[in-house]
Amino acid sequence: MGIYSFSFSPTGTSAKIVRGIGEGVSQALDADVNFCDLTHHIAEGAEFRSDDIVIVAAPVYGGKIAPIVKQRLKGISGNGAKCIVVAVYGNRAFESAVTDFASFMSGCGFLVCGAAAFVGEHSYSASDTPIAPGRPDRQDMADAKAFGEVIASRIRIGGLCEVSASLLTDEASPAESMVNFRNFVIGYQQRQAANPIAYIPEIDASLCDDCGCCYAVCPTEAISPDRREADAAKCIKCCACVKICPQGARVFHSPFAKALSENFGLRKSPKWVIC
Ligand SMILES: Cc1cc2nc3c(=O)[nH]c(=O)nc-3n(C[C@H](O)[C@H](O)[C@H](O)COP(=O)(O)O)c2cc1C
């Protein structure tokens, strides 16, 4: 039996969570957990065995699992291996992301035995529009480890079996926040319909010192080697380039940041189901 963990994680929060879960499993079982980062790699062709355990984490984009994750995982074969899916979201909502992720992994031949939703700092969080800043924090990491220990206890007794990911539902936000955000989204969609704007991270050339971090960290190679251009068709707005830039030269003026910050400030907690 092998225990593996994967993440696609442009701004690092999904990777932190899956490593925390892996640490809990590893310490409880005194076994190695092999970690693989899919942010810049494709897992194509990876084959598992029915006695393997795979923990896979990825961010929520627009209430679904980030579409690029499915490209990164395309072609992997579970062959009945047991899988735990982990969606990491920015304290707004994970909506159908967990069920979407579970059914994708199931379609790749995995038996989905656990599902979780954890909170990570929102990709659009900035100092003037904080959205779950600093998360996963100490409490989240303790929870991740605790979830890993629960997984380990199931492995130890040979009890992992198929679970319905739909048992995991979003923590409710205050009704007023939901209405405010919904109204914001409707207004945004109307403005976009009338006058479409392609929002992507911009560069302030006066601050850029050509260190190349943004180019190196971009998971979709959307940034030109000279760092000057970003290809809107390739950019997934993950904000890896913004968060990595030591000069603050990369900025993303997300139209959503203010509305998210104003309406989703109440802390949400990790949730999981396991069978
Ligand atoms: C394009 C995009 C869409 C997002 N959609 C959601 C969402 O629907 N709900 C939510 O709570 N967070 C959303 N987020 C925030 C991310 O899920 C969150 O920041 C996550 O921790 C990022 O994971 P990473 O650090 O592994 O990249 C979105 C982020 C991006 C870039």
C-alpha cells in the first residue's frame, strides 16, 4: 500500500492543507506520504493500485473545482484506489466543487471515501480588501492534521469505503451578505454584457525589478518571458504572480474583491465526511 497526496495550488493554500492532512496520516501510521505538486506538472499516466490511498486538494473557482485541475489529472488511473478529495475555498462558498471533484475522481477509477472543504486566503485578498487573510492559520492546520489522523484510523482498521460527497454542504453566510453579493454579481454581469472588460493582473513597470518570479510561478505560462505581457486567453486569474511579487509590482484589480471582503468576513470552518 502507498499513500500519496497531490495538490494544484497557485497561491499555496491547497498545498499547505494537503501537507497538513498528510502529516496527520504519516505521524499516526508512522508511514511516508508521497507529495506531488501538480501546479506546474501533469499527472498524466500515473497508475495506482486498489490498496493505495490518494489525498488530492485543489482550489474552488466559481463554486466548482478549478477546471485546470482536471487537465492536470487527466489520464490518471485509480484502478480502485481509495481517494480523499479536498476543496480549498476563499471563505465565500464551495458550492458544487466537492461533488464535482468527487465525481471526476470517481470517473478516473478511484473509490472516493472522504471529502473535505477547507478555507484558504482568497486569491483576491489584498491589504485593502482582506478575504480570509492568513488562512490556513494555526487552527486550520491543526484541523488538517486532525483530519489526517481520522483518515489514518480508518486505514488502520481497513474501514475506508465509498462516501457520498454531497453530504458536505456549505456553511451558511448571513442572508444579508448573500443578497448583497448576489446583487453585486447581477450588476457585474450586466456591466460585462454591455461593455466586456478582460480583467487580468497588471504590472507596474516602475516597481518591477525584473526578478522573474511572476513568470516562473505562473501555472499556465500566461506571462511573457520579458514579464511585460500577460496573455488574457491563458490567464486563469489565480493571482500566483500577484502574491509572489516581492516588489508589489503585479496587481490584480479584481472587480469582486471589495464585495467579497465586505460580505464574507465571518470565519468559516473546515468540514469533512469520511466513511
Ligand atoms: C478565479 C477564482 C475563482 C474563485 N472562486 C471562489 C469561489 O467560488 N468561492 C470561494 O470561496 N473562493 C473562491 N476563490 C478563492 C480560492 O478558492 C482560494 O483563494 C483558494 O484558497 C486558492 O487556492 P490555492 O492557494 O491553492 O491557489 C476563487 C479564486 C479564483 C482565483
